[in-house]
Amino acid sequence: MRAAVLSDGRMIVRDDLPEPVPGPGQVLVEVKACGICGSDLHFATHGADMLAASADLEGMPDMDIDLAGDVYMGHEFSAEILDAGPGTEAPAAGTLVTSVPVLISPGGIDAIVYSNTTVGGYAEKMLLSAPLLLPVPNGLSAAHAALTEPMAVGLHAVNASRIEPGEAALVVGCGPVGIAIIAALNLRGVKTIVASDFSPTRRALATTMGAHLTLDPAADSPFHQCQPAVVFEAVGAPGVIDDILRRAPAGIRLVVAGVCMQPDTVHPFYAVTKQINIQFVFGYDPTEFANSLRAIAEGEIDVAPMITGTVDLDGVGTAFDELSSPDRHCKILVTP
Amino acid sequence: MRAAVLSDGRMIVRDDLPEPVPGPGQVLVEVKACGICGSDLHFATHGADMLAASADLEGMPDMDIDLAGDVYMGHEFSAEILDAGPGTEAPAAGTLVTSVPVLISPGGIDAIVYSNTTVGGYAEKMLLSAPLLLPVPNGLSAAHAALTEPMAVGLHAVNASRIEPGEAALVVGCGPVGIAIIAALNLRGVKTIVASDFSPTRRALATTMGAHLTLDPAADSPFHQCQPAVVFEAVGAPGVIDDILRRAPAGIRLVVAGVCMQPDTVHPFYAVTKQINIQFVFGYDPTEFANSLRAIAEGEIDVAPMITGTVDLDGVGTAFDELSSPDRHCKILVTP
């Protein structure tokens, strides 16, 4: 079978990969759509940094990945069931499903994110865990179902913020994570959603997805134009957290959803003086993932405006390049 | 009257200062005891940095202080009432009081912390605000009443942490702030209080004040020896926050009570991966201040072991020097 893999920092296509064989509790699926995540771009560029930081980190499992080998990626997928492993109860063949990107094997639990062995969604076929499968309801398309995962990231960030509808929110950065946060804030009934981004295209998408006011930080500090109770950092670049600490009103809650891979400089004095709370967030829990699918399938969140491109496996490398320009794309789907 | 003032980075005594005159709503008091706070030492050394950081900071009032002039300090005081301003209702002369370090004047509200004009507790006499006075109850000594303020800092940090008695706490740094946190954790009924400091003297005091286990971080990482739910950072030096993010278990709540004045380097990746919450804290509210006085006066917190020295105004400069050595002192009181 075919798959796009990360090889020596570039996405290339392998034509002759063995088809995965489902074990007990697993299903073989045909990938219908898989979104390209910003973290995949990050990993392609800064994978060595991430692995080094991960190795330094105590209290978390190691990321056991060899960058000299092919790396499978793709964790925002929808897929159709082809076959089930021995003695495995699963939805019927042909059922469209999605799942949290986790594969349960006799050897343990593997994240379907970056791996030398566990195939992800940038492939014709992959394995999923039968107990984790969520059938896609309401005739939702495979393309829209593939947005379940990134929208769950926004839902989790907003849940972690404990924001109340009457509290004003500022979302800094309107890439896919910022947009998912805006959609989740809107779903929660937050009455003042302000979004900030340098790109006019992204600001327009923010408005479409539920922002009540958009700001260009090149024109003036967002904090001169709004007084948020909760700030969502969805950029993930060095310097952004410190800039928020310096400019934000006292007492804000800052939710950091961007993933800055590099060391970053902050002034603790700013945060202490203002008694700021910072909640760092990552991923989502299975309930949030299921709620994300439900909200999309029931039309509470319309993800259609986020999909700005579709490519086949041969187009993944070019798509990675194009996504580095924020003005052109939000989410590109791979349809293997 | 006499006062110890910061002049050109050193504490010196002025002998010929005019006695302050209480206005309406103010009282003139004779200072009985005033603790030397680590923040005063910091300001003496890094005052210019703090003023520069404060000037950069948006959303907070400016610190309008001229380091070329004398700076009054001393915000951990108890005092005896001498006289009240015109038409001012106040406790009788001779009453021992304490107060949050704030002076209300016709011109506005001034912090009694660092000022070129508002005299603090390193002086024979000072002004206080009648509505903010708390008479010292239960015959509590002036020396112990002066600990109300630093113990309120610990109470506030612990309240902000929302720690439950069954959650394990690790206190990193056993200077006066760490010790106040340990006392407040003990008062809250927290069943596992672990304290970490390089100094054996400070570790012994931590045990006296309520720590159940003390650790020397030079021997091994505290996180190899305990699994706290809540970590209190009470050091305030560069690098400590990042070290905690790197070593702590996933999901901890980190309360930053230390005040690092310099820029600091952190890896947001560590905090994101572990979904850490950081609550930066500062000061206390008036209720916490009153509760601190009550807890000391009712014997719930015994502050006696914290007082390791007493000096008069002429000894303030030497006391500042001695406090830089953690092995000798916790709290030195000035008795003008």
C-alpha cells in the first residue's frame, strides 16, 4: 500500500509498504480523510528539538522515535472499516468511523501521532482500536468528520479555562488551533470573543467561525482595544507568552494552547505583580473528542469554512510547504 | 525623628527627619517592631531593575520612585497609637495595632512599601490609616504581631492553590515566604507537607513550622522522593520555575510565590506536555491579613521560632547584610 512518510525532514511517498494486519481488538480501515496538523509541520522541522526536550522531561513516557528512519504521521482522520481482527467486535465493514489517535496492542498503547511503526492517517490503510471507534452519525461527510480531532483541541482548551458566558475572551493567533478555540467559545455561549492575527484571511475566518471582533496586532496592542478575562495563546512562538504577561490586565487567566518548542524568555515579575494564572493545555479527553464529533454532526459547529484544500498522498509534501504561509490555508485534508 | 533609609543602595540612618503629621482619617503611631522582608533586600540590590520592569508593565500603576533620593521601607510592622488626625475616629492612644501597609491620603492611596515620601516601619514614627487599623488582640506581643504581614503572604498563596487536605504539597525554598506557606498548609490541615532547601538550618525550621518531610535538593531531586499535587515556588531565582516544569509530575498546580526580578528562561513544551497550571501570587487581601493576625493571636501559628534576630535602627544596614546568608537568619525584627 501507499503512504506519505517523513524521511530526512521531507514528506515523501512510499509505494510498497506492507498492508497492516489487525490483531485481536483491532480493525483495518481505509483512510477517507486526514487533516494536516500544525504539529506535524513543527515535527518535520523541529523533530530533533522535540525529541531532545522530551528526553530531558521527567515524569512522562519517552518518545521512542528514530529520525533516521521513516516516520508515520496523521492523527486527524476519518476512515471506513474494512476488516476486524480475530474475535473482535466492531462496526460492520463499510462503516465510517473516527477515533482518538491511539492504538492498543498486546505490546502496549501507542499514540498514532509520530511513529516508526504505527501507521497514521497519511496512508491508504491503517489500524484502529475497536473499543475506541466512534461511528460517524447523521450522514456527516468523511471530510467534516476528520475535523473532530482539531476541534476537540479547542473544546479542551475552552473547558480548561472554565470561562463563563459573561467573561470576555481574547484569542491570540487564528491558525487551526485558534479557530477551534473560537468555535468552542461560541458553542459555550461566550458573548465577547475577540480574535487577533496579523493575517486578514485568518481574521475573516475567525469572524466566520464566531469571533465578534477581530484585531490586527500590527496596528495596535489587542489589550489597548479589549479587556479580556481569559486570554488564549494559540501561536506557539517564542516571546508571545511574555508579551501577553506584560500587556494583559491584572488577574487574567491565560490558557496556553500553542506549543512553543524552543526555550522562551519570560519575566516572572510581570505575572507575579498581576497574579496571572497560566493553564497549559494539550490534547483532550475521550469525552471531549466524542462531544466534538457530536457538535459537528449536529451542525452546532460548521467546519466547512476551515477546509481550504484537499490533496492526495502525492500532494502531502507540497501541502506542508503551502501551510507555512498563513494567508492561503487553514486546514488541508489528505484523501489517500 | 530617626529612620533607616535606602540611600545609594545602602541602608543608613537619618537623625533629623520631621515627625509626620496625621491628616484626617490618619493616625500617628510609634513603631514597636518591623520585620525585614526579602523584597526589601531585593529592592536595595535590584531596585533599578524592578523600576524598569514596572515601567514596561502595562495595566498596573507606575512605581514613582527616585532612587537618587532616600527611600523609606518597612511594611511588616506593629505600632502603638500616639495621636489621631483631625476628626478621626481611632483606637485610644497606647493601643497596639497593625495594618495592611497602605496609607490613604487626600492625594490617593499609597503603598507603605518603597517610597520617597511615605514613611515605613524602619522609623521611630509613621502614619497609618484609621479605617485599616487592626488592634492586636489577646495580649500578643508587638514582635509577634509584626509577623502578621509575612504570614498573610503564605496564607494567600495557600488559599490561591485551593489545596485540599489530602493533596501532597511540596514547598521549594524555606526562606520566610516558604516558611509562611508551610505554616499556612499546616493550618489548613494538609497531611503531607514536604519542604526542600539547601540549608540545614532552614530545613530544621521548616520541620518546626509544620513540614512532615524535608529534603536537600543537592542530594537528589525532590521529585524523585515525593509526588506532590501542588508545588509552591518560594525561591524567586532564575531557573527554578523551568526546573520544576521539567521534573514535576504531570498535572501539578504550581504556585509561584517567589519574586524573580530578572528575565527567566522556560520551556513551554514541558508545561504543555504535562498540562501544568501556574498560579502567580502576590500579597494578600485584607481578610487574609486579618485571618493571619487572628491565627497568630490564638496560637494556631507559633511565629516565635521564625524570629532569629532583633536590631535597632542603627543595625538595619548590618541586618540587610546578614540576611543574605540563609544559614543564620529567618526573620530579623527592627525595634526602632
